Amino acid sequence: MIDLLVKKEKTFKIITENPRGGKGLIEGFRYLDGEDLSNSLKGFYINDLQVGAEVGYHEHIGDEEIYLILAGKGVANDNGEEKEVAEGDLLYTRDGQGHSLKNTGETPLKFVAFIVEK
């Protein structure tokens, strides 16, 4: 069972090359994972998508994903439609839909990712 408070030093660092078939690097911290929880949340992550990097287009089947942009700027592919994103924007991908995210800025694109089982 996870503590009520998760300190950053207790998180698990994840570095992924070419995330979801994209390009470049994403560095993240896994704060919560499905086995830590008693609800339908599958994961809670804070990520830094490096300059020029991209999370490849992927579809969600049986779950949904929410990205909350904390810093930087980029372009999201929301079911085939490209949309600019920046600090404070939220991208919600429903079950059966797809998305990608590309860092078009000059600093890492920092975002929170929530994955919720349908």
C-alpha cells in the first residue's frame, strides 16, 4: 500500500527513447502505478519531453489518458487534428481515441499524465 504522501525521492525515474514509436527522449517520474491504488487510475506520471522529441501517435483501448501541460509548448495530434499546446492546457483522450505530443519549444515540455482504466 502506498503512503498518503509520495515524496519525489520515493518516485521511480523512467527514461524512454522513442516513446510510443515517436522520437527522442522522454524523462519521467512515476508517482503512482495501478498496483498502488484501489481505484481505476492506472498511473500518475510527471514527464519532461525533451526538445524536438515526440510521443508517437497511439490509441487508447480500455483506458483514457489526460495530459496537463505544466511548462513549454508543443503540438498535439488529437485524433488526426493538430493543435498547439502550452502551459495550462489539458489534452483529454477518451477510450477509442488516439493522440501524440511533440515538443516544438526550446525547453523541455513538462506535463502530467493520468491514465484511467475505463
